[in-house]
Amino acid sequence: MMSDFRNHFRVVASGVNGMAKLITSGCSPLNNLRNKYLSILSISQMHELVLHGFQQGLDPDAESLLLQLTGRHPYLVQGLLEKLYDAGGVPDRAKMQTAAGDFLREHRDFTRWLEMFGSTEHGVYQLLSQTTDGRLHVRDLRFGLDPSLAPNLDDALTVLSYHGVIDDSDPDRPCIAGAMFRDWYHAHGSRQVIQSAAQQLVAVRLFISYSHKDDELRREFEPHLAPLKRQGFIEVWHDRRISAGQAWEEAVDDNLEAAHMILLLISPEFVASEYCYAREMQRALDRHNQKQARVIPVIVRPTDWTGLPFSKLQALPPDDKAVTTWPNRDSAWLTVAQGIRRVVEELRKR
């Protein structure tokens, strides 16, 4: 049975200048029906589209789910209604969920969306998706982004709105437009895309793994990386950059996977920490052995690390002399920073 919605899609698009040419250009319709051309449907427009194929309308629960899944994006609304129409019978919540699953299996539109996004778009979308209602004030987005990405925020919001994955009808508080793309992004796109985007950056992404007992030493060390950051050679991440509302373990995992260089701040507490040693360090060494990242142990306090998995790696400072044993700590940190600079320069040549 041919769905009436196939023709209705053309009717909706026909009133837009140049839309017919875009539809036949080979691009995904998701890349055509955007705010620039049609905008997200209003509630009344979505209801009108429903009535085109279902004269009695949908069950209120089913229509509410349709709104939640699609965010009133014209192409997604039309796609799910088409699936419901073809399935026959009385549409309900269960059939709506089945329609969404079938639609995602048959279409690769979301994958093509991701190809259009840069690191800032991914950063913005992740921040939004980790809130309860998918909404954040622009100032909170700017604060939550990596400092190197924050200047691109306005452009990123334009791109995401253009793709119809966020609703910026309130420009100060953009929100996620629908659950379909959000759930798909979490399941299929988030981690691999972040890693891919990071690999395209000129700056080397540096992840610092440390015990919170050594937080003061980490804060003492970080200013010595400032010259590399100001030159645009590195981007530094550690768990103190996690903003309120973010999923803590997910943020750590994502940034660990995205890093080009991983510093292990070695101390007795680091070795004793189940999370630092068994999780972060083990994954870091896996990536090092697969030549996906460079791992550098930094001995911050005297520690017996003989025979431990990272003991075969060249550590900093030279001669494995712990930072806290130096007469002048600034000299120790400078030596560490210089060693990191040499590795950064090597990685940037690849």
C-alpha cells in the first residue's frame, strides 16, 4: 500500500522556492527541510499533518510521543506517520515506537548529519543532551565548552538549528528538538565522532589522569602548560572540567578516548586508586599499545612502580626523580613541560 504521506511530503515542500531542485539533488531530505526553508512545525501544523492520513487523529498518548520523538521536524514527523499509515490498524504508543525503530534502520540520514558537524557542534549537542530537559542557557553552553571551542558557539548553534536537531525559537535557551536523534547520537554517534573530530584538530588533545589526593599538584603543574596552550598546540582536559549536570563517567570516557596524549600523574594514591589504576590507566595503555595515543607517566611523588604496566614507558621528569623531591618545583615542572613539548611537536608532524 502506497502511503498518502509520500505525496504529502512533496505538497509540503512545493511552496518553498528551490525546494524541488534540492529534493532531487541526491541529498537527504533531512538536509533540505530545515529552519532555513520550512522551520520546525508548530503544534497545529503537526496536528494538521496527522489528520491528513488519520482523519480521527491519533491517540493523545501516541501524538505526544510523536512530538517527543521528532521535535516536530517535518521530515521526521512525515517519516513516522508514513510508517504508521503503512502498518495499518489503530496507531498507538507501541506502534509509534516500532515506526521510529524501523525508520532509523532504513535511513542513514543521521549519519550524514554527523558528517556535517565539527567539534563545537558535538560539544554543544552533548552539553544539551546531558540536561534533564535538553535545554541550556547560551552562557552555560559557553562555559561548559572547552575554551578552544567556545568562540565558535554562535556558528555551531546556527548549524545545529539548520539541521533541525535543536530548536532555537528561544535564542537564549536553545534546546534539543527531538528524542530520535538524541537517542541515536548516544547509541551510535557520540564517542566515535568525538574521537574522529579530535583527530582532525591541529591541537593535540591532552588528558590528565590523576588521583584527587594530588589535585593541588595538578593545579600547580597546569600553568606550565600555558605556553603550549597559548600557541594552540594543545588542549588540556581533566575531570575538573566536567560541568554541573554532565554524566561524570561518560565525560571521562569520551575525553580519554579522544585524547592524543595521556599524562598519568604517578603517586602512591594513583596506584592505590581502583578507578585511576584499573580503569583510566588500563584504557590509556590499551590505546598506547594500539598506537592511538601516547602515554607519559609523570612521577609527582616518590612511588614504588617497579614492574607496574607503565614502568616500561619513558617517564618525566628525567631519571624518574619525583617532582616533590626537587629543591625547586618550578624547575621540575619546567622539565616536565619541555618533555611534553617535544612529544607534542612529534605528534603534530604526523
